[in-house]
Amino acid sequence: MTAAQARKRTRLAPEARREQILDQAARVILEEGLYAVSMERLGRDLGISKGLVYNYFPTRDALLTALLSRAQAELRDRGMESALQAESYVDLIRQTTRLYLEQTRDRGALIAALLSDPSVANLMEAESRADRDRTMRYFVKATREAYDLPRPLAVAAVEMLSAVTDRAGKLVAEGQIDVDAATELCVELITSGLSGLNRDRPLKG
């Protein structure tokens, strides 16, 4: 097989090539660290020119930001799918918590590495804040409907109880607890805490 045939055989559609570059960047970060990533390195690893890498990502920061945005979009999309399938508030908490913990277990090291870069964190600040605000609004609404709480109390409760899930994610990432056990512990702590805020009004659904 000639070199021209080899190049033709590995030619990819633009979206597939973009995903390939991002996948390789993720592998390099997980195996060698964030600062091992360069356009030259990615081009060499993939057998393409660094110029082609630059065609998809004009700067290294743009590439790293796209990688983080992809990970967050995946979590957001899967989270919304899980939320729409939930049949009760308890089911909503269980499904979305499990999803978050699985993502933390599988992608946590990558996301943490990307967020450790100040440039990437700054570029993603607005998108991350918007994602958090949307999530907060959704869970505040669901919590108010399930427990008949006044809005200020529901907002405070959701803010504080979200720390439970965040901490569980760290424990899962560190291997101190598995996803199943952490999910059920979070569900129990969250729902018991909310029930205690208004014992005269039982959980709906």
C-alpha cells in the first residue's frame, strides 16, 4: 500500500476528525498530564499535520476548552434525559445522582485537570455558571413541588444539599466508596433532610 493510499484510508469527515483530536487530547492529559498537550504532539500522535489540528482549534486554549465543554455537555444532556424519565422526586434524585457520580468516576480526573488551567477555567466560567443556574432552577422547582416549601427555603436547601453530592463525587473519585453505595447514601441524606424541613407535608409522588 502506498503512502497516498494510507492517507486516503485514514481521511475522516470533519466532525469525526474533530472528535478524534479531542479524544487523543484526553488520553494525553490522563496519561501524562495537562502540560503534555500541544498541537505538534497531537498531530504526531494522530499522523496528521499540526496545521490540520489548528484548522479545528485555533489555539491550545480553544482545544482544551472544547474538551471541557464536551464533557460538561455530555453530563448535561444525559442528566436531562434522566430527569425526564424520573417517575418521582426520589427517582429524580437517584437517577441524576448516579449519573453525576458515574461521570465523576469516569471523567473526574480529566475535568479536574482541565479546570486547573486558569485560562480554560476563565473561558468556561460563563458556560459553567449558566449550566449551574439551569440545574439549580430545575431542582428548586422540583423540590418545591415535592415538599411544598417556600422558594427561599427550597433555594437554600438545594444549595446546601448539593454539597452532599459534590462530596460523594470526591469520595467516589478517590475510590473510598462505590457508585451504588454513594448514590443510595446521597438519596437518603437528601430526602431525609428535605422531609425534616416540613414534616407536616409528606413527599408527593
